[in-house]
Amino acid sequence: MTASSVKKKITGTLTCIAAGVLIVAVALYLVLPILALFFRITPDLFLASLADPEVKAALSLSLVTSVISLAIVILVGTPFAYIHCRNQYPGKMLVDTIIDLPLVLPPAVAGMALLVLYGRAGLVGKYANIFGISIAFTTLAVIMAQIFVASPFYLRQAKSLFDQLDPAYELTARTLGASPARVFAHVVVPLTASGLVSGAVMTFGRALGEFGATIMFAGNLPGVTQTMPLAVYVNLAGDFNVGLTISILLVLISFTIMIAIRFLAKTEVSHA
């Protein structure tokens, strides 16, 4: 074995070791805080905390509002994304920017913006208040905050899918006499369904974990606006076991969501 080959082998070995150390270091940095949650509470305390009315109320409220938010995003966002992608109009680039803005906007700022617009003294809220309609600090405010921060995840995915879809499928259906609405419902949506579901799952996860905009715009009223993330925050200074239990529930839900997204992505690739 020549000196050159020995040097190359040593270099390759050191590179593999460095790469392995880097992968392990990053993985441990990300996973250790999550594992700490599970080691901090016993199974008995976890199960006991699950029976706590505060946990049940926060879990129920989070799931219900997140499902409603997701349904609204899908029903409104899917046709919006399709129309946006298939048409050219003045200000289209500005609309693209507006869609992505909540992704980089601090959640607290999003909540403040919603409060300034829809609060009791807000630009819109003050007129709604005249008719006895209160928006801020209600369950409706929770849903509105979730939609504001989570909808870009679905809209971006839907836009990407519609942009990639070959218009020939739609043109063929149109030549056979299908109306635009029928083409959308029976051609476009089925061809992009798996990707749309993936975007919907991510949107649900983001809505479920929303904190900043919710606490600013909806407040933290138990049974009314106190979602799971807010309940975790409150119980840092209260019943720590309840906070841990809710945190673990959110971790389990988030993990399930990520597994579902990867499964859907793998399924989409295999069908491509």
C-alpha cells in the first residue's frame, strides 16, 4: 500500500468520523430537550394529569378550533390558490408576498395587528361592537389567529402543486365539455390530493401549536380561549405536572403529524 493510498484512507476515515460526530451532535441537541419532558414525569402522574379538567378543556378547545381553522383554510384557500396560479393580474407578486408574510412576522405582532383591527376599539371591531358583536378575547378570536398564522403553510403548498400541474389535463377536460368548476373538482383536486393533504396536516399542526397571536388577540381565558400552548405557559408557575402533560401531548401530536407528512410525501413520490 502506497503512502498516497494510506493518506487517502486516513482522510476518508477522519471525514466519516467528523460527519458522524456532527450528525450525532445535531440530533442530540434537538432530541434531548424533548426526551427530558418524558423523563421528568412518571406514567402515573401523566395519566393522573390527563384527567385534570384544565387539560381536557385545553385539549378539547385546541382540537376543535384547529379543525375549524383547517376546514376554513381548505375551503377558501384551495380555490384561491388555484385561481391565483392560473391567472395573471395586477399586483400578483404583492399578493404572493402578503401570503408569505405571516411566516416571517413575529406571532406577537400578528396578534397585535389582529387586535388593532378587530378589538373593541379597533378599525373594524368598533363597528361590530355597535351591533353587540365581540370578536377579540373570544373563541372566534382563537380561530382567526390560527388561520392568520397557519394558512400560509397550506397556501404555499397548494400554489406549488397547481404551478407544477400540467395544464394539459385541464385543457383536455375542457374540450370534453367540462365546466371550470367541474375541471377543478374532478381533475385538479384529485391529481394534487396527496400534496394538499400534506399541506393540510402541516397547517393543522401549526394551528394547534399557535401561542403568540392567540394570547395577544384572544387572551387566556380557561375553557374559552386557553389552548394547549397557553395552558403550558400558565402552568409553569402553577401545576408543573399539568404543564408537562400538555407539553408531552403536543410533542406526541407533532411527532404524529411529521410522520404523516413524510408518509404522504413518500406516497406522492411513489405514485409520480
